[in-house]
Amino acid sequence: MPLPQNERKIIRRQDLSKSILVGEDDIDDEEFLKELFSSVDNSFALTFIHNGKQVIDHLAELEDKLLPCLIVLDYNMPALTGAEILQKLREQPRYDGIPKIIWSTSPSDMYRKKCLEAGADDYVIKPSSVNELLETIQYMISFC
């Protein structure tokens, strides 16, 4: 299993819920992810949000004990990109202990660097095969 690309040490907070917030605006990707996450480990509650601003608003409304154990963000989302969401989350210390992964179709080194500098724990290229996708989901779950 790969190691996170960001050098920042992940501190797993035991007080976070067993939920994962996924910022993904593609409905087909959402359905596929639901199915695959369930097949890897169905004990996680998944929340899908389709708009970057709504990701920020949703997190702001949650009580601390209901914060997700992982945030997965598509890089290209409406209203705010994954990198912009990371920058906004970085402004709030309450989100510091939550691992954040950008997941994108773009292999751009510029995007990767921008996201890692903004606080992403990793920048993952969306896999093209089901087996690679299952491994990626297992990797993501390992952050919780």
C-alpha cells in the first residue's frame, strides 16, 4: 500500500465518526464509488456532495463528533476546486486532524503540488481498472 505523498504526519483522531465525505460532481462516479466502498468495507457511511461550496457549508454545520474520518475531493468541482476547498479547510483548526485526499483524472504536477501545499495528504489519480480502484479505496480507508 502506498504511503501518503504529503510529509505531514497523520494524526488519527479517535473521536471522528466512521464516515467519509466525498466531494464528487459526477453522478456515475458517485454510484460506482458507493458500490466499491461497500464491497471493500460497508461499515463506513458515505456522504456525497456535488459542489465545492456545499462541501464547506456541510462541514461547518456538523458537530465536531460527527466530522468525517476522511475527506475525498475531486479536483474539478463546481463553485470551488479541490485545492480551493483545501485552502478554506486549512483556515479552520477543527479540520486539521482529518485526512484529505484529492482524487483527479489529471496527472498535472502543478495541480498535485498545489493540493499538497494546500494540505492534501495525497493526490490520487483516478484509476482506470476496477482492481486498481479497489486498491485505491482500500488505501483511502486506511486513513480512517
